[in-house]
Amino acid sequence: MTALERRLARAINAEAQELVAVLAGFALFFCLFAGYFMLRPIREAMGIAGGVENLQWLFSATFVAMLLAVPLLAWLNSRVPRIHFIDWVYGFFGLNLLVFVLLFRLDHGSVWLARVFYVWISVYNLFVISVAWSLMADVFDGAQARRLFAFIAAGASVGGLCGPLLSALLIGALGEAGLMLLAALLLGAAMALKRYLMAWRARAGAGRPGATPSESPRRPVPGNPFSGLTRVLGSRYLLGIAAFVLLLTSVSTFLYFEQARLVAELFPDRAAQVRVFGVIDFLVQAGALTAQLFVTGRVAQRLGVRVLLSAVPALVCLGFLGLALVPTFAVLAALMIVRRIGEYAFVRPGREMLFAPLDAESKYKAKNFIDTVVYRGGDALSGWAKAGLDLLGHGAWLVALVGALCAALWSALGWYLGSRADRQVGAEHSGRW
């Protein structure tokens, strides 16, 4: 290694043989998030186009789509060798994007097409990110994950930082269809990076000689199309992760609905809405990147996963109490930005560390079930709960108080799950010595 490479490896807490693989993981998430965040402002504007009062229906439609898609994905995972599984998933979604390019060129102003795209991209986002993190939990072992996942997650933040900028800069020149085509190309680049990572796994990752034995990636993941559900129901640990995700989505949905309502009132023009959402996304990704590069890894090493999973929910709880006292767009936007920065920089890397020591069926099928069905089910339930709270007519303060309660429970559960993960990593480290 050159002196520069050695300094870079030390800076990201990587060992010499891990550097290229970590950079490949960083680049893979950059491609995925740059593509998605180019499309996210379009999704938000299309959700408003169908009527803010109908957002809970879109959330419910997304949940139904998840219920249909997850067994199909699990069936594919049981038939295709793990080393090729992501190629099938990303290839399918890339073809979908090309179809939307054609449809938007034919009928740009269709409200129903906007609704279909909103539901589709909500499914797309969770699937491509979930299987990418399954890949990382498969490639790196538990100790490597604790050291390296924060930097790998920084690739998502850089991509999320570039995506909104590209969306704002290129929407006029390329249009919505052009941004979709560019996102499809980035998905293809992610597939190429995945191939390198799976090859590296056998040399120096979780499949290296001397590592804890694991199932061969050249065989399909065992189980049936519903084994993700049965795995979760049969494990208190996985049930705890599912409950953690449900609380996360409840907090996020309450904030999201309030944001959509206020943006629709203050920015009636669709192009202005895209720019507002783009600016918020830019601030979120900039803050998340700073935390991932300079804070997250040090917190994980010194204070443990329990702090990664509990500190942000505690801050969100305080933010909801502030929103109950001062229910303005400025306070809401600040809380939304803090919540999303915390999720990307602390909660998501910490959550993925929980899966690294588990078997392939848990990493792929149970994890995918939690990341998709549980996540979007939480969205749908909390969406209707938010609509019910609005019907009571007590304004934003009641929603904020319920959100504060959910965030407090979220923080407590995060501490419990993180403590279990910390004990397991400590036991593995002691076993090596």
C-alpha cells in the first residue's frame, strides 16, 4: 500500500486488505442513493398531485404491493444462488425504470400515473436498499461491520447529497423521464460493484478461510416464500427489531404527513415543491455525511451500538414536545431534518449491525420482511392513525404528543437491542483471544 492508502485506511478504521472492498461498498451505496434521491423530489410532488388528503391511501397501496412482492422475492431467493440474487432484483427494477421513462413521455400529466409511480418508487426504494444491506451483512462479519458500516453508510449520504442537486439542476433540461433513465444507469453500476464485493468476501470477508462457517453464496438461501415471516415470529430478537422498525415508521409518518400538508399550503407550484424537497434532502444528506465521517464510527467503538440506536429517538422525543408548544413549519422542518440525519448517520448503520452475526436466511429473508412488509405496514397503520388524530380536531399538538410517546418507546427498545449486539460482539472478540 502507498502512504496515502495507509492513511486512508486508518482514517476509516479499515485494515489494509479491507480498503478496496470498503470503498466498493461506499460506491455501491452512492450509486443507489444518488439515483433514488434524484427521483425522491419527483415522488413527493407526485404524492401531492394526487391530493394530500389521499396520502394514507397511497401508503396503504404501497403496503399491499409489498405483501404481493415479498413472497415473490423470497421465492426467487430460494431458487437463485445468493451470488446472483441481487443481479436479478436490480435488473428487474432497472427495466421498470425504463418502462416509466416511456410512460411519462406518453402521458406526463396523468394523476393515476403519478400515483402508480409514487407507490412503485416506495417499493423500489425499500427493496434495493434492503438487499444492499443484506449484501453488506453477508460480505463483512460482525467485527468488520462495527468498524466499517459507518463509512459505507457515508456513501449513501454522499449519493443522497448529490441526488437532490442533480434533480434540481437537471429537471429543466432532462425532465422527469431523463432523471429516471440516469437512475437506471446508476443501478447498473451498483450491480457491477456487487460482483466485486462477493468475490472479495471469499478472500478476506465473512467467507475467508478461518472465518465463522457460513452457507455457500453459490447456493440459494434455504426456506420457502414465507420463511422470512416465520423466522421473525420464531425469534424474540427479530421481533424486537421489527417492533423497533414499527416505532421508527410511526414517528417518520407523523412528521411526513405534517410536512406534506404544510408544503402543499405554502408552495402550490409543483416545480417549487420539487425544489423545497430537494433543499431539505440536501441539508439532510450534508448533515448525515458529516456525522458518518467524524462521529458515528467513534460512537460505535467507544459507546456501543446501544447509543447509536437510542440517542436519536430520545432527541426526536424532545423535538416532538417542542413541536407541541410551537407548531410551525420552521420547527417541523428542523425536527424532520434532525430525525432524518440521525436515522441515516446513527440508526440505520446501527440497525444493520444487528444482522451481521446472523445466518443467511435471517440476513436476506427475515431482514427483507422487516425492511419491506413491516416498514410499509408501519407506514400504512401510522398513516391511518394520523388521519384519525386529525379527525379529532385538536391540531398539531396532539399528533406531537403521540409522536413523543412513540419516540420514547423507540429509544428504550433501541437501547435494549443495541446492548444485546454489544454483548455479542464482545463475546466474539473474547473468543478470538
